[in-house]
Amino acid sequence: MPQLLPVNTEPRDFAPAPISDAEAAAMFRAVLNLFRHWQITDEQAATLLDLPVRTYRRWKTSRPGRITRDGNARLSNLMGVHKALRVIFREPQRAYAWIKAPNAAFGGHTALDVMLGGELTDLMRVRRYLDAERGAW
């Protein structure tokens, strides 16, 4: 007869591993591709990443400089938005177009309008909405 063993249910401290510079650079390249699909301007992209437009353009054509913790969080949330859209929509073009479509959940504004508020929390708001829509929460 199998014997039951106790399960350790003590909460453990969570310590996320920091994003490496190589991982951040890869996310930046992926987000550049995403921005191309979304058909957004350099000015809009710079706002989403909280970078001066000149810095964004320089990084876009060469290699990104040191990406800050806030920058990593922005990249991560943008990738989360992309992932959720790809889960929700089977056709990639519908997923890319959704970002500029008016949405009642955002008071008739587009998700891009919300994210262009410029704050990290604006990106998080859109990501949370999409995660809830796809049933991830």
C-alpha cells in the first residue's frame, strides 16, 4: 500500500532572476519587429519605451545601449501584449490591427492610445486586460 508523504506548504521567498543584457537586447529586437507590424511611428515607439526619440532611432539602427530595469519591464509588458493577442486571434493581421481599434473597455480609445500615456502602468493596464480576456488570470 502506498504511503502518503507530507507536502511542504511553507511559503518560500520568490526571487526572480534578473534579465540579462543579452535577453534584454533580444527582447528589444523582438519589440522592434512588433512595432513594424503595428505600424507605429518612431515617436510613438520612443514613448512606449520611455526613450528620447534620438536614442530610440540610434538603438533601432545599431545596438541598444544599457537597458534599465524600467526598460526591461516595458519590453516584457509589450511582449506580453503581443503574446496575449496571438492567443486571442488566430490570424496575425487581426492581432496586429487590434492595437489601433477603438475599444469600449478603454472608453472608446484604442489600446495604443492607452499605452501612449507613457507610464509603465499604461502598458500593464492593456496587458492585464488582454490576459483577462484570454483567461490567463
